[in-house]
Amino acid sequence: MSEQYYDYSFTQERELSWLRFNERVMEEARDESVPLFERLKFAAIFTSNLDEFFMIRVGSIYDLTLVKKTHVDSKSGLTPAQQLSAIFEAVGPLYKQRDKLMAQLETRLRTCNICSLALSELDVKERKQCDRYFRDYILPILSPQVVDTLHPFPHLPSKSLNIAVELRRGGETSFGVVPIPRSLPPYLRLSERGVRYILTEQIVQAHVEELFDQYQVVSRAVISVTRNADISPEDEDYDVNDDYRQHMRKVLKKRSRLAPVRLEIQGAASDALVEYLCQRLELTPAQVFHSKSPLVLSYVYALEGLLPEESKAALCYPPFSPKAPAGLIRGEKIIPQLLRHDVLLFYPFHSMDPFLRLVKEAANDPAVLSIKITIYRLASKAKLIEYLAAAAENGKDVTVLMELRARFDEQNNIQWAERLEEAGCTVIYGFEGFKVHSKICLITRRERGHIQQITQVGTGNYNEKTAKLYTDLSLMTANPAIGADAAAFFQNISTANLDGEYRLLLVAPHSLKSRLMALMDGEIAKAKAGQKARIFIKCNSVTDRELIDKLSEASQAGVDITMNIRGICCLRPGVPGKTDRIKVFSIVGRFLEHPRIFVFGTGDDAKVYIGSADFMTRNTEHRVEIACPILDRSIRDQIRHYVEILCSDNVKARIMGSDGHYFHVPDHGEPPVDAQAVFMAEAIAKEPPEGTSAPTPAARKGILSALAQRLRRR
């Protein structure tokens, strides 16, 4: 489609949509119903989100400004330069909101004896402790530098902390930089009385006169440079005969030296110092953001470990341990149960343990012939790798497609790939130009001469850490048709065939988008025939222009569409004549919403899919993704129940208006429903005791319905 034919009346710029999502993260930090220390963590999440946004999204738009041919955004009609201008204008107020919020949180935390202190607030004993710490531990590894003709301006790695100073000597002005080594702890705990601490950058800043004792320090500030991290290895020229892991190592080394896209300043930097930094970093004033809050808030998570138990109970979420799903008999082996019926895990309400036990059983099962799996992200410690390695060492045929280009996890994945190869696994690395983002595992057995296949398809990564923090779905099934498709998928990716045909699975880049659009066309046809037609979409982001236009077409045809979109949504709902039958809502809560669920139709005839792909062009056209149909009726009922609860949320949900902004769910007197709280309560209530059988589908449906009603009444 040519750009001049795009209809911008019901779409919006994607980066501004993402900033509104991050603003909703900051809303959680404001929410008085959220425990106080958790609110501080949400402020830290907001900050790290914004860091990644500048590194990746702003970085990639910056790259587009360097291309000779002018690019026009298909959702907003803006050029890259116009997009950057709109982003910088929108980000400034967010810094002010965060500063105000952080000041409020720090004040409240002080009443709980959790104090982030300035040097001027220290008592005599603490000041001596701080001075001694600086002299003994910080000073020996500092490298202060005056920038002059013999000492060029130093390279400042992305998101490193530095002290920038304006200096004067003999009537002449010069400038200096003190990089703060990343090897230093982020803060010094000052005493055993509560949690009193001072940030390392504050300690260094207080001692700059000692570091530049031949100068007068005119101005000082903490600064941090954010650099473009949007490297696309598939777009680089490299020798395809080189070892691919070595290529990725070179990519990682290059990342820290890419062009600056943002300068953050904490403190009273003079105009001369700011102007000097902009000149050296080749940044415009619009790319400079002033902050009263610390520029890096990742230290917040470590503070939680310092809290006394009584403080944790008062200031943090009540602990929640993932439960065993009702669909499994605890204490019985997983494989025989899966051969009898499908099982759905719903993280983090259910434990990932049943899937890990499945792989561990397969590693030691004499009947298992092979295990094949795609891996995108793993935890730094991963039982899954141990079990796959054990399977190979036990003589199983283990094939692992390891995506080395999982952004910011490349080094981790390189190390896991080497461990798997050492164990005898076959490790392949996907396709040039296409990331493999699908989450699928296939276990093939031969028992009594018959081939059996157990397939797992998920919406999230095989990451044992994030499975406790992200909501995700994981289907385990012995359905032979799904198994046959999974076997064909692994054969195709092993032979670099992206155009494979599948009976049930929707696989990008070849068929996922076209089949999703065909499913939408089916609902459009029903609506035009006067039948009830409905579409439900749950995913992280919606940016694909073709899918957006198809959703608008469905709305105009009379299809009712509900979309639960966590982050970016370039479609604006409720636009008369274009999207007026579309409702978009977002949920930001204790856990990160991450499942992808696609439902077409109503009642028992509805077609239900779960998968790994968002409605983004990068997913539908430039990645290998999988969506799997839910064929088991009881599993479909579970997912329909999840969807019903999500759509009933009136506590954490925010509804998008036709202008692209979000508002709270209107209060019509209904009892409050926090979907994630409901799911936690259900997981606790339905966890089967050790050795007991799972309830029948009918009984399980009754339990779910009764519990949901009881929670709503509360």
C-alpha cells in the first residue's frame, strides 16, 4: 500500500503510545493501594523502561534520520525527525512527574526508617564512615580527568554514571569528568539503624574538590549518556563463513560505542557545562533531560533484601508461590498424564515445574527418541539447560534452536549454546534476517511400536525467573495433529525453510498474518449475514498496519472487538465510522501481562489460539513465530474464563479513549475486580493435594464460576 493512501484518522504514533504505557507504570507507583516499597519498585521499573526505550526505539528512529530517503510513519504520517521532536516534548513532563513522585515516596519511606541521605544529613559518625569509605575503596579506582588538548573527552559508556565538573584556574575555564566505576556498589549502607544509605555518586560528587585540588570547582552534576543500542546483526555485512557466536561477540563490543541519543543530568549544572557536554556529545538541547531523582534506580531491588521481616510484611506485596495446576495429579509422572489429556499452565499463578519435570522425565525415559526446542531467553541459572544436556548425554537426539540475537541476552545465550554443544546437543542458530521468537518444544517417543509426540507451545520464554513475574500461558498436549505440525516445523527450520505449510499451527513469517486476517474475514462474513460476531485480542503491542486496517474493517462490518493490549496500541478505538465497535483496555499490575490470546467467534464454536507473536510487523513478517489452536474443550473453557475475568477488571484496567489516552474504568457500582488477584486466589483454591486426582472438566468449571462470583461479591 502506498503511503498516501494510509488513513491516519484512527491510528497514532507508536512511540507516544508506548510513553503512555510507561506513564501507566508510574501510576502504579502513585497508587495508595500498592504497598509502599512496591511503589518505589514501580518507579524503578518506569526508569529502566525509559532507558530501554531511548536505547532501542529512539535509537532506531535516530538511524532513520540518517537515511537519505525520507521515511514516513504509516500510523502517524510523521517523518523520523518529527517523531523525535514529539518524543522529546512528551518525555520532559514525565521527568517532572517522576521527580515529584520520588520525593513523595522518599518522604514516606523515611517514616519507615528507610532513608536515602545526602551528605549534609549525615551525623558525625556517618560522615567519618563515608569519608573512610571514599578514601579506602572509591578513590583508589577513580580516574578523574581534565579535558584539554592532551586529554581528549573520554568515552562514556551507555547508562554509566559520571560526575561532570566545570573548573576554573587563573581566569580560564576548563571541564572535567569523573567516571564512576561500575564495579563499585551503588550505595553505602551507613548504619545498622534501619536502612540508611547514601548513593555512591553522591559520595564522589561531594569529594570532587579533592580530585581537582588545583582548580576551583564552579559547577558539578551527575550525568549519564544513553546510546543507541539498536544493532540489527542481519543488516550488517559480515562473512557468513565466520563463527556466528564470534560475530555476536563483536556486536556486543560495538554496542557501548554507538551514538548518544540522550543526556541526563542530576544536579545544578551550569549553562556552560551543559553547553559543553552537548557540544562534545553532539546532542541538541532537546535531548538533555534534567532530573532531581537518581539517574539509575536499579539499586532499589537490592534494598528489599535489607528490610527486616516486619518491614517487608508492611511495605511489600504478600509473598505468593506459584501453585500446581488443577489439571495434574501431584506425585504422578507428567508424561502418562499428558498422554491422557492436555494441560494448561498459567504463569505465575501456576508453577513452571510441571514443564521442567516433563523435560527431566523425557531425558531419562527409555522410550523418548528426541527433544527439540526453540530458546529465546533463559534465566542466568536454568534447570532446563541441565535437563537438555542430560538428555543428550543419555543418548537422546536433542536439537536446540538458540536465538543469539535476543536483545540484551546475547552473551547469556552464547554461553548456554556452548554448554549444550559440549553435552552433545545439536545447536542451530536460526535464520539470517529473521529472529526465531517462537516458544515450542517437541518430545518424540516410541512405545510398543507406536510414535507418540508431546508438544508444548507457550506465549513466554523458558525463563524460570520471569515465569514468576510475567503472566504467560503454556500448553502441553499429546494431540497427534499438533505434534505432526511441530515435527514439520522443526524439520523446516533445520533446513532454512520459512515457507512451510501447516495444518493447525499459524507460523510467521509465511502464514500467521494471512491466516489471522482470514479468521477476521470469517467474523466479518458472519456480521454481514446478521450473525453474532466477536474478536478478542490479547497481546503486548499492536503496530502492524495491515492488521489494524483489517480490525477497522471488521468494526465497520459490525464485529464486536475487545483488545487487551499491555503496551503500544497504534489503533485508536471509538472513532466514529472507523473503530466504534472496538474497545481497547490495558492492565498494569503486580505481574507483567505477557500472554498472546486470539479468539474468533462466540460460545463453544469460538476458535481460540495462544502464541508468541504480537500484532507488530516485526513479529508477523520478520520473525519466526507460532500460534497454536486450543482444541481441548476444557482448556478452551479455562482460557475463556481467564478472558472473562480480564474483561471484568475495574481496578487495574485502564480504557483507551478515541484520542489514544487512557482513563479509569467508570464506576457503575460493581464490586471491585482485580484480575491478577482473582487468578492468585483461584490458583490457591484449586491446587490439588498431593496424590489427588484433578476435578472433571464440569466440576472445574463449577469451581471457577463459584470462585469468580465469590471474589466479585467481595
